[in-house]
Amino acid sequence: MDITKYLDTWAAAYRNDLIENIMPFWMKFGLDRKHGGIYTCLDRDGKLMDSTKSVWFQGRFGFIASYAYNHIEKKQEWLAASKSCIDFIETHCTDIDGHLFFEVTEEGIPLRKRRYVFSECFAAIAMSEYAIASGDKNYATKALEMFKRILKFLSTPGFLEPKYLPTLQSRG
């Protein structure tokens, strides 16, 4: 087996899937053009099943849209989608302690926080990739600040509550 040919074949297939299926689907059906950000719960036909938005997905799609802009094609709509997700995170998804929520309503009303930092990690990579795509260094600074908050959350005993009660010894 020619490993280079194998990798090139799969790279082309994934690139094509991103351009022809994934990005058009989420750009058409997922973007919330009224409140900003992106919807999370769509069926395979693009019908909205639940208007609840996962905060981690705001960051994830914000990253993917900027990454596609940086590495696939300079489509302004992808860059705008990334910015919409990042703006939604910054405007609606940060609690007073700096920890991001896990789920919010479509308008950005907090529903749930979790004991881990998935939302923060995806927000940081979205801001970082957006900084590269847009040339706006403020987002690189924001990504670094988010990363520092992640480190603080992970190193502060008791900040991320344990999953189980004290009867089962564990550490969050």
C-alpha cells in the first residue's frame, strides 16, 4: 500500500465532504441569523428539533468556519459565521465567575453549566483561528486569556465540582 496515495485520497475525500456537505448544511440550516451563533439540534434534513444551543458547539463551529476560511477557501460567509459564534459566546455564554455555560437558549439565556472546560477549550481555538483568519490580534489575546482561565479552572481545587458525592472519592 502506498501510504502517501492513501492519505491523499482520504484528505481529498474529507475536503470534498467539508465543502460539498458539511459547510453548506450548517450555513443554510444551522446559523441563527436572528440571535447569532449556531443551532445545535438539527435533523438530517436541517429541520430544527430543539432551539437549545450548546456553547461548546458555538466554539467548535466558530473554529471550523475560520479554519475552512484559512485553509480551504476565503469565503466571507464562513468568516462571518465564525464571528457570529464567537460574538454569541462573548455576549451570552460567560458566567460571572468567567466559566462558560454548557447550554443556553437560542436567545442566550443560561440553562446549564458543567464541571469541565469543553466550552472554554472550543472557544479558545475558535478565537485563535479567527485571529489568524481576520488578522484581528485582539482575538489572539482573547484566546490566550481564555487559555489562562482554563488553566486556572483546572488548577483551582474545588472550582470544578466533582461528578460524584463525597461518598465516592474523586476530584474534578
